[in-house]
Amino acid sequence: MDDASLHAQIDKLVTEEQELLRNAEGQGEDPTRHQRLQDLKVELDRAWDLLRQREAQEEFKLDPDDASPRDAGTVEGYKG
């Protein structure tokens, strides 16, 4: 996946997240919506991680296409 495709994917996920949050205003607890928001968070984290990997590859004059998506457990397990 190239940088432009990753940016488009991130934009799509953010738009969906914002729409879910907007539609949730004034609504009660919705487990399905909550789960989808959690899933979106993980998908976004993975997309940003892959984009950062690609940028690091480019910075060091390596092939950005050698970057690969990491599993959710790895990405979500990072220490901040």
C-alpha cells in the first residue's frame, strides 16, 4: 500500500469514527457502536504505524514497500 492509499484509508476511517461519534450524541449506550469505535481505533493505529514505517524507510533511503502492517497486538502494545 502506498502513502496516498494509506492517507485515503486513514481519512475514511476518521470520517467513519466522527460520524459514529456525532450520531451517538444524546443516545444511550450502544454496544455495537462502542465495539465499532474500538475497532476503528485499532485500524487507525495500524494504518498510522504502517505510514510511519514507510516514512522511516524513506528517510534512511530504503524501500518503503518493505514496510509491512503489524498485527493489532503489537501496535496496541506499544509503550508511550
